[in-house]
Amino acid sequence: MRFGPAGNPPSFQTAGHKSSLDMPAWLRARGLNAYEYQCVRGVHIGEGTARQLGRLAAENDIRLSIHAPYYITLGTADDVLKEKTTGHLLKSMQAANWMDAAVVVFHPGTGAGEDRRETLQRAKKLLGEILQQAREMGLAQIKVAPETAGKPAQLGNLEEVLELCDCGPQVVPAIDFGHLHAASGGGFTGEEAFMAVLDRVEAHLGREAVRHLHIHFSPIEFTRAGEKRHRTTLEPGFGPDFALLARLLVKRELEPTIICESYDRQAEDALVFKQLYEEMKNADK
Ligand SMILES: [Zn+2]
């Protein structure tokens, strides 16, 4: 099991740290062991820094992942956007290669439009082409993970994410339970909803895929249009409840990576989740 934050939390900066290179040791000192490096505004990290981060992460037993830029729109019909999307994903994969990161998470993007099927077909075609280019660049071993979307209007419901995974063994799902909860109008209030997702991933991709799933988790506020903003475990009334998932992880002996995206409390809430999981595990013995 791995727990860690998305990006650098304010508490890290308050402690006087500026560089992400300080994150691996800082996380380890707190009992965390995963870190999702944020490239959401573009991939700006150079090779030297990326390799150094990778080394420090390995030394501190931190599993690295990368969150690719938000500007990706896999389902676009526009040639300029296709080229930009390709660039963002390939640059993220290149950085992942330097860092030895386990996976590049990305949002399939907007543009579900009138015909979702057509958008999805375009997305699959473009992803296939990008992966072909990645192989030519020597990046065949880098995994990419389309993430479940927080709004129903976005491409990336669970079925669409699983279908994108059909593009090849390099593609694995990123399951954001906060997003699924928001996109379903608050559907994740019982264990069954979580179980259904794990079952569906296992049926489509097999036991190993579900065992080592890449998961995003945070309390979330939503409207009828889906995700509004990420919240924290300190704010009552915002689901989903991590305890529901934690119990299932113990029962099914799963060992996913849990990346916490709680607003400004991504490391603190990652520890809250870790503690909940450990309580469930000890109660199970
Ligand atoms: Zn995301």
C-alpha cells in the first residue's frame, strides 16, 4: 500500500522548503511513500532535476507518478489541439522516464460533445498514435493512465477510461473516487458503489490491474454539473468516505497507490487515509 500527496502541500512550504527535491525525505519523515509530481500547467522540469528527484525518491522509497497538463484533449477533431495534446503527453512521459516514475496520469479532456462514441473513437485513435511515437522515442515502458472525470460532460466515465485502456498494455486506469462521486451526483455513499468499480476494473483488465490500481481520493464538493472543488476531511459533509474503500482494500487484499488531492491538506489527509486503512487492517486480524 502506498499513500501520498498530489503536489507540494502548504505545510511543506511553511516548513521553509521550496524545492520539490526536498519532498521525498519530507514525505518519508511523515510516514508517506508516494508522491504525484504536478505538471498540470505544463511540463517545465528539466532532465537534471528530474533525474535528481528520481534518485531521491528511490533513496526514500517514494513511488513517483506524474500528473500531465490539464490541456490534454484526446478526443479533439482539431489538428492544432491534437498536436498540442501529443506534445503534452510525450513530454510528461519523457519526464517520467527521467524520474523513473511509475505512471503518467492525465485527464482525457473536454469535448464529449453531442456524440460521445465518436469522441471516444477519436481519442482512442490519437492515443494509439501517441503511444506509437512514444515507442519510437524509447518510452515504451512508461505507463499512461487516463483518469475518471469529475464532470459527466467530460470524456472519462469509468467505461470510457476502461476502453482507452484497450489501446495497449501501456495504458492503465487512474480511478479518482472523488470524481466518480461528484460525476454521479453523490453516488458513493455505500460500500457497493466502490465494490462495483473494483469489480468492473477487474472484469475488464484482470486481477493484477485492480490489485495495483492508481487511485485519487479526496472529499469533494459538487453540483448537478459534477465536480466543483476539492475539500478536506476536516470539513464535515463532503464525501466520499475513505473508510468505505479502506475496508474493501483490506477484504480484497489490494495494494493500490492512494494519491490524496484534498485542498491544501493533501499530505495531512493522505495520513488520515493511511491511518484509517491501518485501523481496518488491524481490526481484520
Ligand atoms: Zn487529475
